[in-house]
Amino acid sequence: MTVRSPVARPVATPVEAPSLRRRIGAAAHRRAGRLEWIVFALAVLVVPLIILLLGGD
């Protein structure tokens, strides 16, 4: 009967995004904290730049 409670919630699908963010955040804090976020932010900023440079030609 404990399985009914999560299944009864139709809000489970939109809540997946913040749950993933929490998992990533927890992993980052466990690993290196701010350094992990800095590396992640740099990667997110650099990847589009590379795509623009390659696609700009």
C-alpha cells in the first residue's frame, strides 16, 4: 500500500527536474563543492562557444 502514495501523485513528472538538480547539487557538494560548480559552469559556457565556432564556418 506504500506504493500507492507516490503513484497517486500526478505531480511526479514536473517535480523530476528539481529532483535532478538536487541530485546534481548534492553530488557537487559532496565531491568538490564550489570547484565542481565552477568547472560545470565553464563547461556549459565553453560548449556553446565551440558549437558556434564550428558552426560559424
